[in-house]
Amino acid sequence: MTVALVTGSGGLIGSESAAYFGSLGMDVVGIDNDLRSYFFGAEASTQWSVKELKRTLGSRYEHHALDIRDRDSVMALFRRLGKSLRLVVHTAAQPSHDWAARDPVTDFDVNATGTLNVLEATRQCSPEAVFIFTSTNKVYGDRPNLLPLVELNTRFEIQPQHTYHTGIREDMPIDYCLHSLFGASKVAADVLVQEYGRYFGLPTACFRGGTLTGPRHSATRLHGFLGYVMRCAITGEPYTIFGYRGKQVRDAIHSQDLIRAFHAFFARPRVAEVYNIGGSRFSNCSVLEAIEMSQSIVGREMTWSYFDQNRIGDHIWWIGDNGRFQSHYPEWRLEYDVEHILKEIHELNLERWSR
């Protein structure tokens, strides 16, 4: 038996990972206790996604509604799986910097201590398993806001001659900047994953994503940028832009493109790797541009307003450089751009969100 364990298996990247590796013939063990509904309300519940995994994977999917903060339960599950466990995809997290400021202790316990629990269980019980962690570009804090940016009609852009014009690399420093409390807890988890690789020789990778998106997202106001824009376009719910005149730029990577990157790393793992991963120059947009595309797809105007105060730690411009990952895995390529992503989100969620 070859097992993939996915934490946060009801979430966007977790459910996509479970479905993908299950389709390869692996048995999948999912951990998800629907904390997302606690963080963001019933509309963000992941229960529908877990039900879909059970339906599509059948007996190849085993679900556990345990909390990654529960060290003893996590360890007991890993002991049972032992050496049959070949892959750990750790996506469980508190994902919002706004929410983290409301309850910093819970945020840190889930993001940092929860990651430590999963790492230690892997080290003790399944040390040969490949460990993949969904980190975040928020580990760089708001340092990207110090880049020389130019304001255009619908977006900010970096000066063409700058070294990061093709995208921000992993060599950007993370010190002496504002991270948000969410960013701080993810930095702690990110460094833990690296150190477990270096100290103990575990094959680990931190994938520092920008906007991770796709049709499986339980999008909500505090998390899920493109999904939430499209949801508002479909339902007529008012959308609020926070700061920067709506010209802040995000690169967006479809969950399937990200999971194919995970698969490449799983097939040829390395130790203590760090990768910026995202839509890069191939797939990016500003908030204003996302609204315009969504309106065009739905066929009507959205109701939106502007609040001049930006969110703490928010990036004005983030386009990541995938170059390091592609140098290690040259066979991997992005397939989805922003327009393709939004059209798929619309098509696959229209009926559910219209209800």
C-alpha cells in the first residue's frame, strides 16, 4: 500500500491534492476538521468538498476530522500508517492575515505548532516520506512594497529595468519589514520545514505561493481573491476594494498547475528546498482587472465600493519568479492564465453559488 496524507484535505489545495494523487492509484488519508467554517463562517465550510472526495475516490479515501494542534492524535495516525506513507502534503492552515489579528494565539497554534506536529510525526514514523508544505509569499512581509513601482491606468507595475521585473525571486530578504501576524506564523512554519530537512535529511519543500486559486475554493471575503470576486459577480453580493485604488497586482496559479508541481517534486525530491511558485508573468491581474474580467464573463456589472485603507501587510505588487523551480523541474509548465481560471470558477460554481 502506498499512501498520501493530505492535511486540510477539504480546502482548495488539499482537495485538489487528494483527488490528484488518488487518481494516480495512491490511497489517500485526509485530515480536515472544517476549521475554515470557524474562521470565516458557514459559507466557507469545506464539508461539501470532503463529501465530493469520498464520492469520487471511494474506498481509496480515508477521512479523519482531527485537529493538527492535537499532537497525540496526529502521532497516533502517523504511527498506524508507518512506512506505507510516502507523501505528506501539508495544506492545513489559518489563511487570513485579517483573521490572525483577531486571535494571534489560534493563528500561531494552527500554522506554526500544527506544522511542527505534522513534521515531528513524519520524522518519527515515516522519515522517507516526501513532505510538501504550502507556504506563502507573505513570508516576505511587505518588503515588495519597497520596490520601485509605477502607477498605470488599471495596475501598478515595476520599473522595466529592475532585477525583479520578471518576478520576485527567493533571494528577497524577509527581515526588517511588516509581515502581519499571519505572515509571522507562516514564516515560523516555513523555517521549521526547512530545518527538518537540513537537520534530519527529510525530503521537504516550501512552496511560497501568491494567489492559489481554482474552482474547488470555498471562497469568502477574507480569503480567496479570484473566487470571491467571481462569487460576488454571480450572486450580486457587494464587493469591497481595500486600498491602492484597486490597482494592486497578484499573480494567480490554478490549483491543478500547483499540484502538478507537487507531483514533479514528489517524483524527484530534494532536501530543504524553497520555491516561489505562482502565475508569474503568465497569469496575473490587478483587482480592477479581475472585476472587469468577471463582469465580462457573467455578463453584468458588479456592485463594488472602495475603502481607502489597505489591509495590513498587503502587497501592492506581487508577481513571483518560478525560475528556481523550473530549473530543477524543466518539464513543468503553467497551463492556466487568469481569464481561463475565472471562466472555470464561473462554470463549475454557477449553480452552487446561485442557490
